[in-house]
Amino acid sequence: MEKLGLNLGSILIQILSFGIIFIVLKEWVYKPLTNQLEKRRRAIAQGLEDARVAAEARANAERESSRIIAEAQQKAAEIVREATERAEAAAKDVRMQTNAEIAKAREQAMAEIEQERNRVLSEVRGQIAALAIAATQKLIGATLDEQRQRVLLEEFFSGVRGGKVIVLQDEAIAGQAAEITSALPLTEEEQQAVKQDVLSKLGGAASVTFRVDPSILGGLIIKVGDRVIDGSVAGQLQGLRQTLL
């Protein structure tokens, strides 16, 4: 070894020193560095995994949010539709109720007007009778039996003679209901007489109603179903007018 210029002791010392340095580097440099790199690798891998999980969570959250928004919009649309339908139904009910109340008020007003008109006509009927009697007496220049005049006037307005309806004396009628129209309101006695005579022809199960129409002037118009028996003064005048033309 000496001939080659090598010193065995120096070589051993160098080998020992290198070994010590290797051990020191391995234990205090390489291993900590390796551990640090491993920790860093694990941290990066964990960060990537966390990012992936966060991305999936975000995607899931976005999908869930879209689903919730869609459901909320659908629910809101249903609520709006139902509210609109309820509002329209309520408005329709209000209109129907209002129209019904208006119709009822109109009917009540018309009934009150008709009652008042009939009351006035009933009061006027006596005055008309008195004026007619006075006019007749003045026309013929003599005083007539006032009682007879009143009977004639009652027959004129009621269309009843001897408890019988004049216009029905030669008529045969059949039906379930009859409407009697007079120029002036009939008294209770006159209504009873007319009703009794009409029912005797229609049958006891039929109904009889009365109405007032001053335009017929006098007499009665009897309507049974589609049949109209015109015994009014206006009808007679119209017939006479057509005859003369």
C-alpha cells in the first residue's frame, strides 16, 4: 500500500469519516427532507382531494339549488294560478250575489210600485164611477138609478155579471193555471167571483192569478196556457176599428 502511495490509516479514516457523514446526512438531512417531501406530497394530494370533494359538493349544491328554484317557481306558479282562480270565483260569486240582490231589489221595487199603482187605481175607481154616472145623467138630461149605474160600471170594470165571467159564458177552457187581467184592481168580492167561475171550468186543482193593465180600459183578458180570451174594452174597440176599415 505504501509503495502505491496509499496510507491505510488515512483511507480507513476517510472511509470512517464518509460513513459518519453519510449516516449524519441520512439521519439528519435525507430523512427529514424525505419526510418533509412526503408530508408535502400528502398535503398536495389531500388538497387535491379536498378540491375534488369541494367541486363535487359545489356541483351538487348547484344542482340542488336549481332543483329547489325550479320547484319554488312551479309552486309559486301553482299558488298564483290557484289564487287567480279563487279570485275569479270570488268575483263571480260577488257578481252573482250582487246581480241577485239587484234583481231582488228590482222585483221588490216593482212589486211596491205595482201595489201603490193598484192602490191609487182602486181609489180612482170610485171617482171614475162617480164621474161616469154624472156624465151619463148630464148626457141624457135625466136622473137615472144610481144603483143601476154602479152595477153597470162594476160589470164594465170587473167583467162579471150575476157572478159569472161574461167573456167565458160561451167558452170552454182547459188548463192548470189562468191569468186574469183587468183595467182596474178588482175588489175581493169580484176576485172571488171570477176565481170561482174560472175554477169551475178549469177544475179545482188549477191556480188563478190577477194582474192590472189600465190600457185595456175595461172588461177582462183571460189567459190559459197559450190561449188568450180577450173580453177587454180595448180589444172590442180594436175589433170594431178593423171591422169599419
